[in-house]
Amino acid sequence: MAVSPWVLGNVFEVFERNFRERGELGASISIWLEGYELVSEGRGWCERKKTREWTARTLVPVYSATKVPAAATLLMALESRGLTAETPMVEVWPRFPVAEARFFHLLSHQCGMAALDQPCDIFDHDSVIQAIEAQVPAWHLGQGHGYHPRTFGALVDEPTRRLTGKTLGRFWWEEIAGPLELEFWIGLPEREWPRVARLHPGKSGKADVVDEFYRQFNLEESLIRKAFSSPQGIHGVQEMNQSRTWAAGLPALGGVGTASALAKFYQAALGCIESPLSPKVRESLGMVRSSGYDRVLLRPTEFTCGAQRDPLDGAGKKVRRIYGPSVSAFGHPGAGGSHAFGDPETGISFAYVMNQMDLSVMPGAKCLEMIDALFAEF
């Protein structure tokens, strides 16, 4: 398998056009193929004042692109105790409110715990766990799935702590990121803070105004609004630019790192490089566990144990192509536009991170046109 210079040139053309025509401020892309990094590019600026130049080693918060590394960490923690994604959750977390749930239900957003009624602070893990244990699920197991944008963090952190005696962020670093030399942290140490770029919020467009998701998001009592605002404590981009958030180790949205690190992680998830991820963990990351209309994102989605795949229609064709043409490709976007995934069919992994955000929970044209160019020959 090879990627031609012509294809890479087309990817670069889109990357450069984003700066010329789409308001890109600072951004990085990384492309790997079967264990080798073909592209590691970063350019632009770390903030609008243009005081720090952006490079391929610039760190940036990636929001929910954190979720697949976090899921891999929990799967490894389970494996370290001889357990799997099939293990009943109450064996590890006796007071979890969905008694019949197994870990794959949790990781594929099926447990109905997307929003919390009891107020709690996202920076206070114990208060979040208390709220989770008191929560009545929004739907019963077996009645579909709905994305858990914020609660996912505590839901994977708590069992990891019970299994290992360590926070998920620490276990991630010691068992996965450190051994793989990934510059990606779920709990950023102070020594790395000067490398972090400043995020800038996106603005809504005409399409956002008419999208049902955003209409529901703006309704105070909607499940969608509650899901994206509980636990409380991070209200917007301003908090994501604070060292407190970088250091907190929030597994749903708090990862900070480089595009190269994210793309290399997916090489490990594909089995293209030697890594601590066992074949069973890799299988769990790639195998679909829930599929259909998403109760929170209000569109068709597919989830594995922690990752997304592009949903298929009745004829088996992709409804979207966020992850390229392969039906088996998996990954996860982050709010504002960051994105990373791996493709088992080609051995390609891709990551894109930036600091000028779009107003979107799914990748936009800046990223998707690069993915189209990358897979033009496949």
C-alpha cells in the first residue's frame, strides 16, 4: 500500500487553502501509513496576536477527540484485571444505576446517562459520581443510544480508578502514551503549559440556525442542552484556555496534544505499530456496538467501544464520509473541528487539530476536504 506524492500534494493544497480562504489561524495535520509518518505539518499562529508561531509540536485542546484514547485506557484497565467489555459494570461499580449494563453498553453510549439532574462541578469528580449514582436514566437499555458528551468522562474515569487505583489520565500516560512516546495528555503537566495554543470560538452560520440539533440545543430544558451542560463548570471556550482545565484530566473533553500524537495513537489502535494495546482491545475499539438514530446528536450515528464509525443506509452505503470511504474506519471528532481516525483497510491514520474553531460537533469543510483528497485513489 502506498500514498502517491500527487495525493499528498492535494492534501497540502487544501491545508494551505484553509489559511487563504477559510480563516484558519493555526493548525496541524499528521498522516501515517502502516507504521510510518508520511506527513507532519504545522503552521500559522498560536493566538490572534501572532506572538507565537504554530509548529507541528504545538499543543492544543481537542475536546471529544479525547474519547477514544480514554476508552482504550478503560479497556486496558479492564484487561489488567482479567475483565472485558462484556463484563457487567456492577462488578466494578456496584452503585452504577443501570444494573444490567455491561461495559460495552457504557462505551457505546447506550446507558441513558447523557445528562445529569443533580447539579455538580465537572472539576469535582466525587460530586459527579454522586450525581451519576442518583440519576434516573433518560431511556432504558435496549431503547437505542445517545451521545454522552460530558458525562462520558466520569463514566470511564470512575471504573478505571476502581480497577487500577489511578486516575484514567495517569493510567493513560503510564500504560499507553508514555510507552508510545505520544505527546498527548489527559491531565497536562505544568511543564507543558507554555506550548498550548489559544482556542478561538466559531460563529454560527445559516445552516446552524435551521439545524434541529442547534434548535434543541438552545431550548433550556431539552435533553440536548442538558447533555452538553452537565456536569457544570465549563461554559465555553474561555474555560478551555485555562490551565486548570488542561491539568484536570477530563477524559470526555480534556485531552491536549499534537496531531502527530493522535494519528500515531490510531496506528497503535490499528495494530500497525508495536504497542500496549492488545488484539482484544483493538477489536473493541473498531467493532460497532450501537447504531441508529442518536437521541442526543439527532442524526444517525454508529459507536464502537468509545469510537465513532460512519453510519450506513439500508443499502450498506455511508450516510456520511467523516472517516473516508472504508466502512470499517473509526475515530472521533472534537467540538470546533479537531478530528482523528484510523482505517483498517488501508493502514492509514489521520489527525487534524486547530485553534480557530467552527461552530459544529462534526468536522467541517476544512478537515473533510483533506480527507477526500487523501482517499482520492482508494
